[in-house]
Amino acid sequence: MLGAGVVFFSAYAQDKAPEDAKPSQQIAYQNLKAETVQGSDATAPAQPLNRAVLTEADTDKPMTAVRPVDSSVATREPFRGDIVAGKSVLLRKPMPPAKVNWQAAMDQDGRMKKQARVSGGLKARLPSPELNKTRLPVILPREGGVVDTAKAKMVTFGDAYAINMPQPQRDGVQVTVYGNRSFVASDSGSVSKRPFARLAGVAEDVRIGQMEDGWTGTFTRYGVVYSIDVSCDSVNTPDCKTDSYIRNVIAQMDDVAMGTEAQKEAEVQIKEDNNWLNQVSKTISNITKGN
């Protein structure tokens, strides 16, 4: 699948496309980061960008940032959309938002509340207007860990969000977290086959790749695709020379927050799931009695 729908990006991250979390659910996350939006102030209204953008499929390389197609280069793939105001526009229809495993998110929220060693924290400081209209679980770093959340800023468009967290004690390092549950269909082979990484304390497979100014990691959790970027002002910054820091960041990204829209959807979905399980149980019971 290709990430679609809303696109927004912290001013500190780069146009780089991390890979998907599952081969069966191919995702090109560059649509979330195709253009830069100054989302540094959660109180300021964010500006939505193109709802869908076209990228060129390359079976040998990861998907790249959106760019107009140069018709003079005969070796490129034929354009699959149109040019509007100088931008590539995808004509494919976005698919319905991915189904979220709300029960798993709620269970993790309960576990983290019991383990909380620091009261308040980022979860309590997230702006209510942004959090409440986010229709997916918002993953957060545990308080007191390797990520400083004091200057965190959040921007959301409902089915996708981003949180930027400057790290003042780490010499120009920025940590940015993205979540997205919107997709469009992709061509087979359009996403890199980069192998998964297994991280200690992380249940999911993670794809980690190097960018010009740091590292990016992508994984699927609760049925949602999440991407974490670690970028540095200087390539010589220790946290960007290797992937050690981003691995620690991902391993500590185990807290979760849910706003009102997410909670409403969770209640409906859990009720439907329970009704279905009850119906299955009754059917099995009736069959057993019949035998």
C-alpha cells in the first residue's frame, strides 16, 4: 500500500521515504512527508496540502520524494496522473482508513499508567484540540527516557499526525514521530525490499534507513503505520553517525494516548467485536449441543 491522504511534515525532517512494516501491506510513507508544513506551533491552524500525490515507482530503490516528471527523459516510467499547478497529482482513489486494533492500544495505555514514574508528562501536555481530533492511537516516548519531550509540538489531520521533539541536550538533534492510517494502492515492487530489524523490547519488525541528516525507522503497531525520524544539524553529531540512538528511541516509544475521536471509534469497534465473538460462541455452543 502507498501512504495517502493528508501530507504534512516538520520543518526539521527531510523528504525521505521510509519503507513499510509488512510485505503484504506495502506503504510508501513519503506522501506523509512530501511537502514541508511549519507545524511547530500546535495552537496555529495547520494547512492541509494535496490530498494525493504521484510518485514514480522504482523497483530497485526506495520511493523518493514527489517531483514533476520530466517528459524529456524517455527512460522514466509513464506518468499515472496529471500535473496541476506544477505538482504531480495522483489519480488513484484513497482506500478506507486502516482498521485499528483499539483494544491493544487501550491495554497498553492501562499498563503504562500503572508503571508511570513521572506524573503528567507529554501525555498530559498534548494540546486537546489536536489530540481529540486524531483518529488513531498517538504513540509517545516514555517519560524520563532518551527522548526529551519538553518542547514537543503536535499537528494532526485526523487520520495522520506528527509530533516534533527538539533535543536541546543533544547538539541540534530532532526527533519526529509520524502516524498514518490512510493509504492508496501501489504497484508491485514499488517499495524497497530492505530487510527488517529486530530490536530488543520491540514486538514489531522495524525498517531502519539512513537519511542525509540522520536516520528513519518505520513499523506497524495497532494496525497503524508509524515512522520515527532522528535528524541532526550536523552529520558529525554522534547521535546521527550510527543508528544506535534511533534504536533506543524506538525501543522507548511504548506509551500511547487517545483523544475523544479515537475513544469513540474504539468503543464502537470493541462493541462490534464483542458482539461477533458472542455470536460465534453461541453458534459453537448450539452445534455442540446438537451433536
